[in-house]
Amino acid sequence: RGNTLKNIEKECNAKIMIRGKGSVKEGKVGRKDGQMLPGEDEPLHALVTANTMENVKKAVEQIRNILKQGIETPEDQNDLRKMQLRELARLNGTLREDDNRSVTP
């Protein structure tokens, strides 16, 4: 639900928008008038704005770290992804307490 993005925005005092192909769910219209959003026909990217370049750089670095982790870390070892899925399950009311336990072989 965008909580990771919201946390980066808050921490870096920046605004982050995901734009480009794939940024809007299939079947959803970007704007109410049916027109494409700016950048919707471009490759997927993040648009970062802030009052200072320092804040922009901080946000960009955090985004790069998340992308690097997502690419390089096997899914079963990706702690950020696990945390995000757990938070989503909690928000949806589907979190089971036994999801906390780790299985040891």
C-alpha cells in the first residue's frame, strides 16, 4: 500500500512518484479524463522531488538500495519483502500469529 515509499518520503523530506509503463495497475485509468499521466509512456521510473538536492540524493540512494536488495537477494532471504508482506497481511486482517515462527529443518 505504499508504506515503504511513504516512510522514505517522510525520512528524506521528499516526494516520490512511481511513473512509467507498469506504474498504474492493468485496467486502471491514470486520470479521470482517460488521458495518460505524464511519463506513462516512458520506462518505469521514480520521480523524486524535494526542497534541497541533499534530500533528493538521500531519497534516490534509499530507492537504489531497495532495488539492489530486490535484485540481488533471493526472495526467501529478502527481509524487506518479508516485512512488507507481513504488514500487508496485518492491514488486510489476514495475519496469523503462527506466521512469526521460523521453521528449522
